[in-house]
Amino acid sequence: MIELSRVTHTFGKKTVIEDVDLSVRKGEVFGLLGPSGSGKTTLVRIMTGMIEPSEGTVWLREQQMPKRVLMKRFGYMAQEHALYQELTAKENLDFFASFYLRKKKKERIDYCLQLTKLTEDKDRIVSTFSGGMKRRLSLAIALVHDPEILILDEPTVGLDPVLRHEIWEEFHRLKNEGTTIFVTTHVMDEAEKCDRLAMLRDGRMIASGSPSEWKEELHVESIEDVFLHYGRRKV
């Protein structure tokens, strides 16, 4: 569902993504791990067509990006809030849903509000929301059109543990229905919940595999130990 081949990207003279190959299968949760500044957000923007790579190719659903027709096929959540501050939460959802949905728009809006625990605040102006509430609304917007692919850049940052757990339960329900989910995270317990992982450092992919494969190969008990192991290795 997502395929990156020899992707490299530079800003001026600085190479921020270097020779990345990546494949994400249909109906799996794929996690991208990496410290701040490793290039995770740049790679996500390349996947969604927001940035064209300096070299290499990106495919979503076997179609080369960027391609506008694919916008309806995936939901994207950035680290930055792309919300209309003067509108209510419900009005924001209605606006974005209108690009994609004709039928069942109300049902999808209600579902996303409920999932992100915003039903009671749906009529509040977004400018009055806390950072965590804005984060939840951004996730609701990514989900509202029931996309085949979700590309989420640290979607649970700033959320309380109970809501994080509920959202990850929903991710796995969606996965079981065939949705492909690509998520960046630096939270180790979330990494454990992914089917497969890749690790990015200084713009280069340094490891990939399933959590269980990594732990077995390195004879460690947690993904945090795996992360520390690869973090100490020279690229």
C-alpha cells in the first residue's frame, strides 16, 4: 500500500533523508521510530505528496505520488494543527468531511467526535481548546472520511494514557478491517503495538522488522532496549 524506493531529500546542501527503502503492507500497523531531528516528519511529508523527494519514488496504492486523486484514499495527521480556530470542532469536521463525503457524513462526524472524546465539546470554538484537544480534533479530521490508509505523525502526543489506549484499540480494529496505518512515534509502548517497525537516524533507515523479531534477535525484553542498542551503533 505504501512503497518508497531509494528516496533521498536535501534542503540546500543538507541531506535530511538518504536512500530510504520502505514497504508497508495492506492491513498492517507500521511504526517509524526515531529521535527528534531524525527525518521522520520530512519522510511523512514526502509520503503524502507535500514534498517531492530530490531522488527516488513513492507509491501509494501502486500509484506514484504526488497524485491529487489519491487524497481521498488516505487520512493525514501532521504534528502541526491545521484547524480553523474561529470555527467549532463540529464545524471543522463538517468542513473537511465535505471534501470527501456525501452520504453518512453526520454518522462519521459523530463517530469521530465520540472516539476522540470531543462530543461534549463539539460546539466550542477551537481557539478555546487546549493543545491536547486540538490534537484530538486533528486525529478526528484524519479519520472522518474512513480512509484506506492512515498516515499519522505522532498522533497521540499530549494525550492522556487512557485515551491513548482507546485510540490504539481503534487503530487495531481498523487494521482488522483492512485499513493500512503508518504512524511515527517515540513512545516505546506504542512501538510494541505495531506489526512492524523501522528505525530512522540522521535520515537513514538503520533497522526494520517486527518487535518480536528484534527482541529475539538481540536477546532483549523491550523495544526500548532495541532502540538503545541501535542508537549506540554507528551508521
